[in-house]
Amino acid sequence: MKLADMQKSDLEAVEKQLLGEFEALKGEGLSLDMTRGKPAPDQLTLADGMLSLVGPGETAGEDGTDYRNYGIVEGIPEARRLFAEYMGVTPAQIIVGGNGSLTMMYDTLAGAVLFGMPGGKGPWKRAGAAAGSGEGASKVICPVPGYDRHFAICERLGLEMVTVPMLDDGPDMDAVEALAADPDVKAIWCVPKYSNPTGAVYSQAVSERLAKMTTGAPDFRILWDNAYAVHHLGGGPAEIPDILSLCEKAGNPDRVLMFGSTSKITYAGSGVAMMAASETNIADAAKKLSFATIGPDKLNQLRHVRFFQSMDGILAHMEKHADIVKPKFDAVEEALSRRLADKGIADWTAPQGGYFVSLDVMDDCASEIIRLAGEAGVKCTPAGSTFPYKKDPADRNIRIAPTLPSVAEIEKAMEVLCVAVELTCARRLLGRNR
Ligand code: PMP
């Protein structure tokens, strides 16, 4: 029954019972962390075979180059070939770099702010323009809810964020097209597959509109962060459109910059990251990079190539991840549907891959729910994190990150979270904040 349809006295009885449950859970002295999308130790162990693949005397590349030494800014050729296939581009359209795609995204935007991008009229940073000042600051479109670290990069670099709603098949394109017509709007963040946090997969129609739309800025960029390209939950990776080809066909070959990494394939701290784009963009990025490094960690790239050998090797490896991760997502779904379905107080996503479940609760309740869960020893991502400037205008979105804890821990944490949701919503309906 919907909580909102209950008589006041029934609702008060529900509140009392929930409070009892909450106090009992609190008494267990839990200490559980559901804050970040980190792989669990057994996922990391899946890649341990990699560690012994580059030993003494095994450090030369396919053409005999000694990878212990300086050089090869764009990444070793064998890694460029493997990850070109992974990203759906040619080897000339990719840079394979260090251990995190976030660094590449940060550097790309920092480079745009300082030096500009091919096709543009100069640096994205305007003299005297401060983020939030309205006039003149370069802007970035942010589908919400979205990934907090994307937003943090923009905030750090003074790029003003403008939001559009994230729908089931990508961002609301009417809203995107309206914003992109503004010459100050320079980019859009996209997580096209199993998006963080909703799990949405971009459709052909949305991707085509992104590739074709008229933009006010000639150097507008789609920041296509394909962080979860092969990270399915057992059903095989979803298909997404080939955005680079769509942009080429639409006459906008330089519009998209694609990012990816093996952070959640091999090691979150020692994977390899990649950026793929038109050869013009790759040449620009390689030039910018050449001022910052004499070359990436080539031995780690070599380890990855030897470990996987081929795209099939990557896909086979991801089946093992799915076996570990799927039961955790099932535990989240089980708790949410058992405790919250049909009560009219929450909706949540059922992702087919990625690292998150997105939970929307009654308006103005998320902060209090997260506070209550914390009081009972369950740490959740702070309310507002999935919005620019950490401000969720409706205070309703909660990101659940189930990969790191064990299934038993998730079951416990979800019990706490669900009780906190019900209790907070019941109190709101009774006209109280707490
Ligand atoms: N992009 C998205 C959408 C992510 O969710 C994450 C990790 N949470 C990253 C990028 C980070 O990637 P990397 O480890 O390659 O820096």
C-alpha cells in the first residue's frame, strides 16, 4: 500500500515499528561502506596472472624496442592495436596512456581551457569570466544524475555546468540541443553505456542527434566516457552506437573524444587508460601530452597485452567479473523490491551492467536518509553527489555502489538503507523532518 494513502494513525504505527527496526540495526554496531564504485578484492585477483608476464629479459616489444626506457608518448603499438579494437577505432585514432582515464579527461579539459581545441578560436577560458558569473564563462552540459568526478573537474577548471535530465536512453536531447546552440556551451559529458549512476544505455537516436546537432561553438566536444564498455552483469555487453562514425558522417569528425580504461577490468590502481578520437584530435592531444611526459608506463601496457592477447581475451575475463558482481546487484534489487515496492516512496534502476544502482526517493528526503543510514553504521555516497556543485535540487537521488562489500554485507547495508528510506518518508508524510 502507498504510504501516502494511509490514515495518520496507521502511518504513526508504521513509524513506530520502523523506529524499532532501526534501533535494533543500530545496536548491531555495523561499519559498512557503500560510497564508491571500487572493485572487490576477488575481482582484482582475477588479473593477478598479469603480474608475472613481464619479468627480467621480457621487456622488449614486438619490434624489439626496450620498453624499460623513455618514449612512445601515444602508447606501445601492440596496446594501441588491442585497445583500438576495444574502443572501436583504428590504432591511429587512439592514445594509450597511464593508469586512469580520469587523468586524461582532466588533462583534456585543462588543455582546452588553457590552449583551446582543434577547430576553435582559442582557449576555453575567457579573461575575467568566473564559473557561476553567468556571462562569458565556458559551459559544459551535464546530464543528471551523473558522475561526481566529471562535475568536480568542471568546477575545478572554472567550467560552468548546466544540467539536462538523464532519461532511459540518454540525455533529454531537446534540452541538449537548446543549450548547445549557445556559443559558450563547449561540451557535454556522456557515459554512454551503463551510465553512472543510472545504468542507462545511449540509443541510436540520441547518439545521432548528438553527432548531428547544430552547436554554437565550432569546437564543441562530446566527452564520451565509455568507462563500462564491457562491464555487463552476465548478459554480455550492451551495444552502443559508433559515435565517431556518426560524427564523421554528420560532417563533425572532430566532435567526439572517447575515453576508457581497464581500471575495472584489471586493477583499479594499475590499469591502462585510453583516449580515442579523430586523428586531428589525437595529434592535438599527443602534442599537449608531450609537454607533460616523455612516455607512459609501457611495461604495464605490455603486461595487459600479454595477459589478454585479444579482444576475446578481454570479453572472457569480463564474464568472470560478472559472476562475482551479479549476485551483489541481485541482493540490492531483492532488498529494494521486498521493502520498497508499491509504497509510492521510491523508484530505482535495474542496470544490466556498470557499477551502480540509482535510487530516487520522495523529494527532500535523500539527505536525511543518508544521515540516518550513517547513524546506523552504513556509509552511503553523500546526498547531492550525483549533481553539479553537489546540489540535488529535489534532494531525492541516492547512488548505491554494491561492488566492494560482500553479499552478506550488502544484505545488511540494504536493510539499513531501506529502513532509513521508509522511516524518513513516513515522517515526512506525517509532516515532520525527523
Ligand atoms: N568514468 C566513470 C563514469 C566512472 O564511473 C569512473 C570510476 N568510478 C571513472 C571514469 C574512473 O576511471 P579511471 O579509473 O579510468 O580513472
